[in-house]
Amino acid sequence: MPGSILASVRAERAAPSLLRRLLRAAPWLVLAAWLAAALAGPFATSSANAIDLPRILAPPSADLLLGADDLGRPVLARLLAGAGTSFAVGLGVVLVSATIGALIGGVAGFAGGWVDLVVVRVIDVFLAFPGILLAIALAGILGPGLGNVVIALAVVSWVGYARLARAQVLSLRMRDHVLAAVALGVGPARILLRHLLPLAAAPLIVEATFGIAAAVVAEAGLSFLGLGVQPPAASWGSMIRDGVAQMLIAPHLVAAPGLALMLVVLAVNLLGDRLRDRLDVRTAPR
């Protein structure tokens, strides 16, 4: 009898612990599924663009796990192709904007003087415009397409990395090792790239994780407006746009890409929060 009571108590204690572990692993599982879907996207392109008129607006079934759209194309295949689009845009925008922003902000913080003043004023000008509206204007000027979307979003996104890199370099440029490098005659470019920016990498990496989520949402918004990737290429934003007209009779057209977009953005933001807590010396576990 005491043994059974002890076993039940242990089971009750293990259940919340197991649930907690599953919740902590959920963002990683979503991110892994997103990466796998992005890698499988190119292989699903042919089936994602295959029009089958008898299956127009077909509901989910054993043959069509997520149903078919208004042209009879399988929603699952288009969802995989759209994952590749969102992953390419998110990664491309972050790589371009973080590199450019970190270099500009680092140069401004290290050089100081009129260089810093000019960079700060340019940043203020960019911040005066709403980011999404500026991205829409740039996408409209450059024209639709995956590459133009990356360029438009990178032009908008570099400002945050530049401000962060400038602030970090301003706080690091008077460190002893930097002053010693200056006294030894080390060039400014070498000091910036080897002694300053590596120390500022941690907050920049955290900012990049949130930047991926923002870029995925922005790409979906531009595609929803018709300024992103063009048909027959798949995008989660364009899938939601095409499914809005049939939302009452075929809600799966909006539910599938909308749920995928929500899960990916939520998972990336949660991982960004964890990474920020891990790298923060005030809250990181010792």
C-alpha cells in the first residue's frame, strides 16, 4: 500500500516535469519542422503548381491532407514551397541587414566626430518612416520578386543593428585591450573587426533572431499585397490572400498557412527570448 501511494506521488510529480520539457522543446521542434519543410520545398514545387480542376476547393482527406486550393493544387505541397520562400527571405534579410548595420554602426561608434553625427542623423531619418510602409514603397519601386523583397526589407532592417552596434562599440572602445591595440599602431579596421565587433556579437545575435521573425511576417505581408513572390511561386502570404475569397466555404485555405506562419514566428521569438536570457550576464545561470 505505501509503495503504491509513493508511486502515484512520483507519477504526479513527473507529469508536470514531462509537460514542462515538452513545452521547452516545442519551439525547437517547430523550427526543425520549418527547416525540413524549407529543404523539401524545391522538391514539392512541381506538385505545388500542378492544376487539377476536378479537385478545386477539395476539403482535407486521406489523399489531400490539407485539401486543395481554388485551382486544385494541393495545399500541403504549396505550404512546403512557401516554407522555402519564408526561410530564404528571413535568413537573407537578416544576413544582409545585420552585416551592413553592424559595420555602419561599428564605424560610427569607433570613429566618432562628424562620422558618428552623420550616421546618427541618417538613422533618425530612417526611423522617421514606418518600416512596413517604407518596405512597401521600396518593393513597389523595385518590382515584385524574391530578390527585391530581400533588398527592400534589408534597407529597412539595417537601422536596428546599426544602433545596437554603435552603442556597443561606444561602450567598448575605451577598454584596455583596445587602447593597447591603438598604442601599438593597429589599424582601425583591424581593431573594429577583431577587438570590438566580436565583443558586440552577443546582442547582435539576439537581435537577429527577432529579425528573422519580423522578416517572415513582413514577407508574408508584402506577398499578401501582391508585392512579394509572384504566381505560380508559393508564399504563405499569397496563399492567405488567395484563400480569403473562399474563407467561408474552404477555411482550410487560410487556416493552414496562417497557422504555419503563427507557429514559426512564435517559435523564433521564444527562442530569441531564451537566447537573450542565456547571454544576459545578469540573469544567465552560473
